Amino acid sequence: MRLYAIISGRVQGVFFRVNTRNKAYELGLSGWVKNRWDGKVEVVCEGPKEKIDRMLEWLKNGPKYSKVDKVEHFFDVKEEGFQDFKIVH
């Protein structure tokens, strides 16, 4: 299963991407995270549904210094077969 999410709030400059990568590693998910030009963070991750659900719940709160206002997301059954989880620019 694949999760595609856009996170709004105070999510840049607060180690959101690094913590998202660490959470993905902890859950065994693959994909990527990046800062967007509009101040939001974009996440695509793949893995078993129960782990994707756990990642989504984590994204709704984010790391310690972030303030998540909104998480827009959708799920897809199509996977690209990412090998790991990366921070992209």
C-alpha cells in the first residue's frame, strides 16, 4: 500500500524530514520526504497497511518542535517498489 501526504503547519526548519525518515526506518517503510516550495512537507511511503496507518497517525502530530495544522492524504494500492526511505530535495 502507498500513502501520499501533504503536511501543513510549522513543519519546515524543525527536523520534520529527518524525524519522518527515522519513523519510516522504525516502521520498515520505503519512500521519500521533501520540503515543498509552499512551506509544506510532502511524504510518499509504501509498506503494509497497518504500518502505513501508524505513519499517518505519527504525521498528524509530527516531531517535538513541529506544529501540524493539517494532513491531506490519500492511499493507493499501486507501489513503485522503493528500496529505502530518502530525504529528497
